Amino acid sequence: MTQHSGETLTDRPSAHPKADVPDQLFDDPAQEQRWRARFTAPRIGLPDWARDAPDRCTYPSNSSGTWEIYAWDRATDQHRQVTNRPAGTHSATLTPDGGQLWWFADTDGDEFGHWVAEPFAGLPAGDAPEPAVAPPAAGPADALDGYPAGLDIGQRVVALGTATDDGSRIWISRDGGPAELIYQHAEDAGVGALSHDETLLAISHSEHGDSRHPSLRVVRVSGGDGAQLGETVAELSDGPGKGLSPMEFPDLPGDTRLLVGHERRGRDELLIWDVATGVQTELPIDLPGELSGGFYPDGAALLVVHTHAARTTLHRYDLVTAELETLGTAPGCVGSASVRPDGTVEYSCSSAAAPPSVRALFPDGTDSELIAPAGERAPGSVPVVDAWVPSPDGTDSNGAAVHALIAVPAGTWPESGQPLPTVFVLHGGPHAADEDRFSAVRAAWVEAGFAVVEVNYRGSTGYGSGWRDAIEGNPGLTELADVAAVHDWCIEQGLADPARCVVNGWSWGGYLTLLALGTQPDRWAAGIAGVPVADYLTAYADEMEQLRAFDRALFGGSPEQLPERYRAASPLTYVARVRAPVLVLAGENDPRCPIQQVDNYLDALAARGDLDYRVLRFDAGHGSLVVAETIRYTAAEIAFARRAVLS
């Protein structure tokens, strides 16, 4: 169905009872305005710039009411909205000369599509963007359609990755010519990094069958002396259970150093691999958490992104002296960062209490806001506090327990001594983590009088490889053992009222929510699951191939090989044990948690005939880029929880 930017979507006809979406959550006009303003306040993402024309930039923003792509010419300070699509647009980049802006064109948020290009200055009236890369000369016109699997644009060479039900393909376009296939495999793979001279391409692949721990291959994509297109130059694998991530080559002619993420000592660290000589140099960066990063423009230092205990900071590591410098960024958790040609570090940051900003840290040490959209800023919220709760299976590799972030309404626990209605929020992924970042959703729950507990269960990133991989072979139930431990702790501490606890999450968190309702029915007064896996066997059959590969790595095989393992992890298996009211939110075009398996679960609930459940279906994919829709989901969730635990 068609929806214009900012308009409310209409639920599709359904035999299942629909969720109530209240026009307002609060009687107090100031409170009502405040919670909505946290969503509607204009926001922008960190700008990306053209390598050889750094005044030409692109960034995402919700200023129109939908997350879309914008162009920014720094020389003239002119901003232009590039895309205007009903479901929004999530990905864009620039050619090195800044002449073209590329963005990914999918359909109604289904993530399946192709890259299109238009001039940086904009298209003539009535013209439409053209496919960025021509299809192969001997192939069908839609040969490059698929789920995105990486993109790197050079002056003469473009490397493009696509994924379909047939597996992964990597294509090369030379001098604007048609795409040439240089790699294909049934397992997950993608474009990693293109060297500055555009002769070498690093590929991340899982030909060994484990997409959670990929290996690297460097192939030749141009060059003389009889070199063949796609010829292997170098291979790197760290063996079972240890992944490698290609980050980038320096932007320097002839430089064959590749920055690589590794986990040889049980956490994400950095090494430099000279693919011409084969020399690997592990970098002894003395920081306790997990590391990623990129080269400074001169190639002599790295911008190191350090994540530890749900906070992210920036550092400069000198590759000659091995000196590590902590960069003086503004208070808060860094979101993303990059280094300009003059050495300025541009970054985004926020905290649970303070909304996001995009800032610049200049070489002289001064720091200021780089760019802000017009309009009022989002109101702030309350800070989070940390809790560390012993895991049921002991501690993780860093000696810490389950980490949870807690936000409570001002003036309540612990000062009041009164337990609160509490929502336990389970993040997606599972290879992700909740951090001390601003969240309009978290703030809305607090505004409504709930304590919010975000649990970084086993399977989360940021706490070492052992913690992340502890769910392999037994996903779902492992995470929920940690959620139960945090739930018990919150009750023991007088924070959570045991009769008014809600479990909530989206994506993997939605899956865990449904699984918790069936396997821990005594704990929960209500459950709210957004875009969940609800019937794992059907989800596997219908989901995008990249996620099937992920599931095979996570479970240790396919449902055909391990049917009982998948059934034990499937919420549908336990639907007869659910006792609490259930709200399910699902996208009609979701390629990650497809709608049919959600319908199977809802049909099973309906067949019981004795359970209070509601459904909110929307015409989008794995969530929505439309601000009004996000507000609508949040209002439905909070209203449902209030009815279940406060009425």
C-alpha cells in the first residue's frame, strides 16, 4: 500500500485482534509534547564525504519526517534532500570525485534492490536516477538485484556485493563498463575493502560454513603483467571460532597494508596485514575493551574506536611510536567517527540523558558542534546506571557478570523504597549490545512511570568473544537464563515489582520475548515482541539467505540437520504455556523475520481461545524509517503494557 512521508499506515485486514493505538499517552499536555518531541526533533547522521572532493558530503536525516538521504556542499553550505520515498532510504555514498551520489533502492523497506546514481547537484526535473552499475553484458537486466553485500567505489573500479537465495556474488565494474562476476559462493560473503590504486580487493567470506567467524581473501581486480581478474593474491584464516574483518587500506598510492579486526586473544583487536609481503603485525593497544578503527589520512596512525562496558571512546594510535592518545571528545558515548584530510576527527555522540549531536574535534584540540538541523532539539531524559549480575554459568572471559543498564523515573528507586513496574528490554542482533546512548523509546517508557532494564545477555558484543559465542548450539534459552538472573536481582534489590514485569524487544529481542513468555511464564505480566522470530522452522525457510547462513553457524547446522535443536529454540514450541498478554508488531515486507512465521504463531495463539493478545501489522520491513510510525509503535506498546500491569 502507498504511504506518503509522515502519514500513518493502515493495518492490513486480519482475523487477529488489533492493538489499540491511543491518540495520546498522557493527560498532561507538556508531558505528551515532551515524549513525542524526542522522536520528531530533527536529527542527522555523521556526514560522509567524497575522498577526492571532501567538501561534497552526504548524510541521513529525519528532518522530513522520514529518514532520507541528503547532500551537503560544504563550500557553499548548501543542503539538498536527495531521496523522498514512502518507506525512507537507509544507505548512500559518494564517488571519489564527488560527481555522483549513490543510494540503495529497495521496495517498501524489504532491503532487496540495487544501487542507483544521480549527480551530486541533483537531477533535472522529471528525471529518475539510473542504475549505478550496468548489468553484465550477457546477463539479465536484474542480475545486480539482491540484498546488499558491500560496496567500494574507486575512480576506475567499483566493487559490488549482492546476496540472493542462491548465495553471494561479488561484481567488478571497470571504467564504467558492465558488471563482471569475479566471485560467487553458496555461503555468505561480501566486499571488504578496495586498495587505493584499485588493483586489490579484500573479500570477507565464510566458505568454511561459519559466517559468524569469517575468513579473508584478497583478489586482483585490475593491473597489468598478465594478471587475471579475480586472481587470489593472499588468504588469511584464523581457524574455527576466530573471525577476521577487513576494515580498510590506507588512501595512499601503492600501500598494500590492510587493517584487519581479529579475535586471537578472545576479544576484538587490530592487526595490519601487508598483503604483498604477507607480514602480519598485531597491534598491542592497551585498552580493556573491543577495538575497531581506520587509518589517519597520512597512514601513520589509526583512529581507534574502543567499546567497553556499554560506552565507546576514541583514541589515536601512532603506528611508528606505538603511542596511544585518548581523544578529548565531548561527554557521551561515541556513535561513529572518521578523520578528515586535515586531521579533524568528526564524530557523533550521545548519552541516555543527552540527545545526539554531530561534532568535530580539531587538530588543535578544540571541539565544537559540526552541523545541526533546523528546529528544536529533542528534550533530554534520565541517565542510566550500571548493574553487574552474576551469570548462571559463571562469569565471562573478562571476569564480569551480566551487564544491565537501568533507567528509572526521577525521584523513585532507590530513594522511594517502592518497587516499580519494570520493562526488561532485550536488544536485537543477537550480535549487538545496548549502550549508554540516547533512546527516545527508553525515555518514553520512563516518562510513563516504568523502570527500564536493558540486559546485555550472553550473545551480546562488547564483552569478549567467549561471551558473544556462548549461545552457539543453544540460542535463545542461554540468553534467557541471563535475563532471569537480572530479573531476580531487580526484584531482590526492590527495583522491580514482581507482579508488574514486562518483557519487551524487537528483532532478536522480539524472538527472546516470545520465547520468554513460553519458557518463563511465571516471570512476566506481559510481553511485547516487535518483528520477532516466532516459528523458527518457517522463519529459516523464508528469511534472506544471509540470515540462513547466520543461523547455520549459530545452531551448528540447518533445520534439516538439527530439527530438534531448532524446535527447542522456537517460541511456537511453547505457545501452549504462555499465560501473559502478548502484543506482536510485524512488518509485511520483513526479509529478516518474515510475516508467515509470525502468522503461524498468531494462529496458534488464536486456536487456544483463552489468551489476551493483540497485533499491529505495518506495511514496511524490519521496522520503519518513518518517524510517525515509530511513534505509533511506541504508543501501542506503552498503552498495552499499562493495560496489562497498571489497570
